[in-house]
Amino acid sequence: MCPDRTAHGTTRGKGPCHLEGVRRMSRIAHRYARIAALLVLVAVLGLAQPQALGAADAVEITVTNVVDVIDLFGNEIWLAGLTVGPEDGAAEAFALRWELETSTWFPTWNLMLVSEAGLLPGGDTSRGLGRVAPLAGHTYEVTLSYSSVLNGLAIRILDRTEGRVVYSDAFEVAPYEGELYAASGSSVPYYIPVGSTWAAGTVTEGGQFLPLTQYNSRGESASIRLTTPAPLPVGEYRFYLEAAGEKTLLASVQPQEVTTWIPIPLADLPLGASTIHMEYVDRGQVLQSDSRQINLGRIDFWIDPVTVERADGVVKATVHARAEEAYPDDVELTLTASLYELVWDETSRNFVEELYAEDVVVFADRLDLLDAAEQLEVDIPLPAEAGNWRLRIGAQLSPAVAHSIGHNNRVFSTHRPAEIGPGDPYTFIVFPDTQYFAQNHPHIYLRMTDWVTANAYDMNIAAVLHMGDITNNNAPNEWENAFTAMSLLHDVVPYVLAIGNHDMTQGGGQVAERGLTRINQYFSVDAARRYSNLAGTMTEGSLENHYSLFSVAGDEYVVISLEFGPPNEALEWANQVADQYPDRRLILITHSYLSRNGNHSTSPLGYPIAQNRSTTVNAAGDIWNRVLRNRANSFMVLSGHTSPDEPTIPYRTPRAATGQIVYELLFDWQNQPNGGNGWLGILTFLPDNTVEGRVFSPFLGEYAKARDPNGFTSYIRINLDTGFVQRLTP
């Protein structure tokens, strides 16, 4: 028996290899004398009995060796070889091994082909095949195949551990007229072009071949690319296509060029999976076979934001289906819904998703894709318990067409909304810049809205007001994270958004022009009418500048949201809105207004947009003078953008020309750890006509207790009768 090859990164000896006591020789003159032994070998390898073998002086042999790389402690790993004699120490006609090169800065493994018989091109005794490094703990199947007819040597190294070919190629070498012997492993007296490769794919417009197993439509162009480094005067490749239980011959080719193309008739294939079979046949024997699966058809699903219908006890989801082309074929679809409760873990400071209901069938029917698209309305039973939930939809298709499910991360809440009666205390929650939460810490963002919904009823939370810089880079994934977090408030707490400079430009916040924000792609005006008490917008279909109306415990509010550094037309529009509601308290929210020291900020004037002649830019002083100063219902201005050194609430209390105090407050703590540690503002309006302002973190589970260098604190009390603001230290 041939000895097992177990590599420890050391040089291994070589010697004659006997299988069932039969010497493995490949000279044609010896083949008939060894037919009984070859039958044993053929049975082991799954081959049929060889037939006529060609010219008597031809030399053909394929050897396969299995090598276990246990460690990489040595400097050489022997893989496989052919020798010129059966005895120990016979010269190597060809040998393949890994060698460790230590002359470089970092030691590297090189794959080396060696010929002590001088059969390499140019009579060389060694040739580097590239830096193909071995991996410790992996098993490799190494195949060498030689033909004196072709003057060719083919090599393949298969990583059995990962199931992938790590190296394959073929070379022209010098002819050899003597016998060759396998140094180790098993052998057959045939040349097998293991250095050839094949793949299904398509050719791009630039002429590049793109390997593909997935084809979305029958109109695509698909081919098999067969690459054979040397011509094959004897054997041939046969490609079969198996689809819908039928197997048909695609092509039988004997390549004479390096690249051979075989078209794949996608137009004739059924939807779903088909299999391409490859066989390499020589003199009636199948010496090599391989199969690849391809898939035809694709359906993309995406899920709209869900709505909670408490009275009906369901969560309504709209699922869209779209194919690349019209499908007259029958496609059966089963949609399942799984619900997970979002449970906050105080120890890990993250959510634990606890399975509530799994794979509930919500749709099972045929898809109508004659127009390549369909919209499905499905109802998911609403959990009876109060909580926050994540919905995931699963899809099973028959036939098994490739598919994806987009926006499959919908959240919703079954917590009880506030029920605020006349004279009751109530609360506005103020969200600071959430830019780093949306970018890097979406679980903190979600925790903030999770806490708001859970406390909406007990704290009489009337609304959430967001100060802008919802995202950091105006990037789709950040808007997705922001929408997911904010959508948890739907049907529980209304919210109003402002957009900041980081929401208006891609990267860095250096806004230079308007109209680039992606807010309207994620937070639609139609949804805002339902979830944000939206009453109007400056521009149709756009939330850059908008207003909402609130009636809370007998107090009437108009909340106007202005974009970062609003243009002149936005101030004119804000005045028109405020004029419509003279009896409502005006709360204006805009991203940049107050600085950390309590003064009006001029920050927008320092951005590139201030130099853009196609627009105008207004800072805090302009907003005060042109909108708030001469208005009797001016009540409060809330902003972000500038972060104090501590989680405090800087403020300013100017008096309007009409006599009342206007309360200008800053909420931004993005410079704190974790992008702001989840700090949010709480403004509680009490029946004694006072307002308490506090900074709280649902992420940390604590109220801030800070005083910054400007003397501002994390806890303030505003007396609305006197206008006095008291700084408190808890």
C-alpha cells in the first residue's frame, strides 16, 4: 500500500507506490500486461475498463495524492510527484511542493514545480508557480497529469477542507519516452486535463467574462467558458443540461483553442434550478466529471412600513413583488411572519430579541407576475401584550426562484399612547443630534425611541421633537437606521423632524447647496400627516421646512421646523404660517440657533452654502429679528448642532418686542462617548405653569448630573409666569 502523506511543514521522502501490490507504470507497452490490476484501480476510482490506448510509445499518467497539512513549522511541504524509476531515490520527473521563502521581509510560501530529469521548459530544474499559501489544518487533494502526446503537464490542487480549487494550470514540457511512476497516491494510465477550467457566465459590455450561477431573466445572454491551456487531440468535453427532469446534450467539443464557448439556451429553461454536467471522455472512458447548478428567475420583495390597527387586532404589511421580466409560469408563494419582542438588557446595554411567534403563514397563493409585479396586503396578528416588536417576513417559492426581501426589519409598538386631559402635566421629548447613532450605534437610537414608547402613557408624552443631523453622512444605511428607530414611535407618539447640515450633503457636513437631503425618501409627507401631526409644508412633498399642530391639555401649539441655515423664502413662509395661528404658542425648531455659551450662533454663515449665489442663508440673529422678535405668540426655540462640554442644557431668555420671554434652549451631546450616550431632553409642563427640563439617557439608565464651564446644568426649572430659569443640581 502507498504510505499516507501527512505534512508537518517538513521535507518528505519519496518512493515507489504500490496499489494492491501492483506497480503503477504508465508506459503503453505494459498496459495490457497489467489489465487485471488496472481493473482493481478502475473500480476504486469509479472508472470503466480502458479500451484501445493509442500509440505504443505514448506515455500518459495521472497521479492523485492526498496531503494533510497539520502545521506549518517546517520549510517545505511535499505534495505529489512522478519519478523515472520504481526504486527509492529515483529521480523526480516532476514534483510539486510548497517551499517557504525566508529571504523576504515576511516569510512567504511559494508553490514550486521541480524536475530533476530536466523536463521543464528551457531545461530548468525548478519553476515557481506563484504564492499559493497552504493553511494549517487543511487537507489537499493534489493531481498531476502528464502526456507525452501533448508534451503537457496539468496540475490541480483542491482544498478539500473548503471545497475549492486553489490552483490549476497546464504547461508545455519536454517529452519523455521512458516509464513514469507515481511517487505516492493513486494513478491511472490516462492524461486528464485537470488544468482546464469551466464556468457558466456572461460577457460584459467591456468584453470581460463574468462567472454567474444566477440569471434573472430569459433574455440574458449566457455561455459556458471552457479554458484548456493545451489542445486535446484525443479526449473531448461533453456538456449536458438537466432541467425539469430531462437531460439533454448541449455540446461535445474537442478544444483546439485556449477558450471554447458553449451557449446556454436560457429561453428554453424553466424557472428555478437547472444543472450543467461536464464530462471529459477519452477513448470511451469518463475520466473527469463535474456539475454546476444555475438558477433562472429572480423575484425581489420589499416591505412597506407597517401600520398597527389596534381596533382590528392586526399589523398590516404591504409586500411588493417585482420580477426582472413577466413570468407566465406559475410561481407559488408562501409568506410567513415571525415576531420578536425587543427587550432591553441593562447589563449588556443592548436588545435581546425574544421570539414571540414564528413562521406564521400570512399568505399562500399563486403570484400573478404577468406584469412582472404584484402588491400583496397581509395581516399579522397583533400581540396582546404591550411591548416593542420586530417583524421579519420569510418567503418560500415553488419553483425555488432566487429572491430577496428588502426592508425586512420593520419594528412597531403596542405600548399605550398618552391620554392627556385638560390641566394634566405633559412632556415633550427633545432628541439631540443623532448622527453618530444612525451611523455607528443604531441600537442606542432604537433604545431612545423604545424608552419613549414604553413611557408614553405614564409620562404623558405629547411629542418628540428632533433637532436635526438625523444622520451623519446623508447615507442610505444611516437613513434606514434612523427610520427604523423613529418608526417605533408610530401610532404611539407623534414626532417632528428638523434637518441639519449633515442631512444635506454626502460626508463631512460641509453643505454647499440645497436639495440633496434624502429625508423625503424615508420620511414621506403622507406618513408625516399620520404620525407627525403634519399640517403643511413650504414645498409640496418635502419636509425640509414644515409645520405641525398640537393640542395638549388645553395648550395649543404650532411647531415650525426650518432647515439648517434657512433661506429667505423659508423665513417668509414661517411668518405666513405663524400669522395663521396667532393664538397658538409658537415653538420653532431648527438645527443651528444657540451656541454652547448661550449666545446666538452664526455657524451657518461659515459653511460653503453661504457663498452659493443661488440661495440665501440665515443664522440665529436673522431668524430672531425676522420671525420671532415682533411676534406675540413666540414661545420657544429649540436647536442642536453645537455640543457643550457636559450633558447640560444651555439656554437664552430674550424678551420679544411684544413683552413676553422667549425660551431658547440647546440640546446636543454628540461629543459624549458613544456618539452621545443616548442622552435626550425631557421638557415637562406642569399645572403650576412651570417647565422642568432634564437630560436623561435610556441607554445608560440615568439622569445627567452635570454643570458645564459656562454654568449651565442638566436640570432646569422655568417659571412661565416670571420668565425666571433656575439652574438645579440634582
